[in-house]
Amino acid sequence: DERIAIMFTGAMNLIAAALIYKICARYFSVAAGLVAVVLFAVHPEALYISRQILNTVLAPPFTMAYLLTGLLGYYENKSYARWIHLPLIFLAAQCHPGSIFLTPVTAVLFFYALWRYPTQRKQIFIESLISGIVAVALLAACADAPPPGPGRDLDTEHWHGDVELAREAARLFGGGQWRQSIAEDPWKEQLSTARLFSVW
């Protein structure tokens, strides 16, 4: 019953909305949190996409949790948040590859924490390193997973999740059109190194 899948998608995005409010209310104001949630809830494209059963629409709670744990772990120096921070963005990337473009947030927060808490630099570095190892392990575990959807020849397409993840993110940023079949439309790397670094 597709209605169950649609309700599950709705529940996941309600979690994302709650996290958006939490972030804005905690670091800005309650009014900012309410405005952010309303803007998220009534965004026309988000409303349209939310009615589809797509893996990509499950990413928002993971990306919002990634941002929240980053702020808690590096801005407020909470150890538990640093442990789970990086794995969250790789879970989000399993839903939508474009999520990996949020990773520079970690770098900014990491260096801020090193500057703000000089006596705890070793602890911050070790916890971040372990979090990164867990994140890479999550990515590696999904690297050889077959792509979703029928009609894809795994023998001829040589599906490798880690490589395709980066290519898909580059294709999304480069403005390429979504295609249903890899065989009909091979991946096109439209993102140059210069553009990538200019955004980061």
C-alpha cells in the first residue's frame, strides 16, 4: 500500500521540521524557528516532491541532525554530538548524493572548536577522527550495493556506490537532468574542479 510509504515520508519530514525549529530556536530565536518551519512546510517544490515515494525525500532529517550535532559538538563542545556528527551526513548521502556538499560545515566548525577550546584539542581531534572512520565505514558498506530500480545490468554498468555518489553529486550541481536509466543516459561529470572549490 503506497499510502504507508507516503505517511512514512511525511513522518520523516516532520522530524526534519522539528529539527529545523530546534536549530533556529536554539541559536537564533523562537520567532526565527517558527518562520523557518513555516517556510520549510509551505515550500511549493517540497510539497510537490513530498507526495512522491522517492529515496531523496528521506534526506532532510539526516541533514538537519547533521547540522544540529555539528553545532552541539563543536560550537557548544558536547562530546556525544561529535561522535555521531559525520555518520549522519553519509546516511543523508545515501538518500540524496547532493548532501555531501554540506561537509565543509564540519571543517569550519572543527577549526572553530580548536580555536575556542584549546585545552581540549586532542579530545576534539580524536573524537572527530573516530566519527570520520565510522562515516567512511558506512559509505564502504554501501559501496557495492546494487542500484535501485528494475532494468539495470549490474554486469555491464559496474555499479560502484562510492564513485557514483561523487559523480551524481557533481551532476546535480552541474545542472544535469535526472534520468531514470543509467544505461540510457550515462553519468556526465559536468562539475569542474574550479567550480567545486569555488563553492566550498
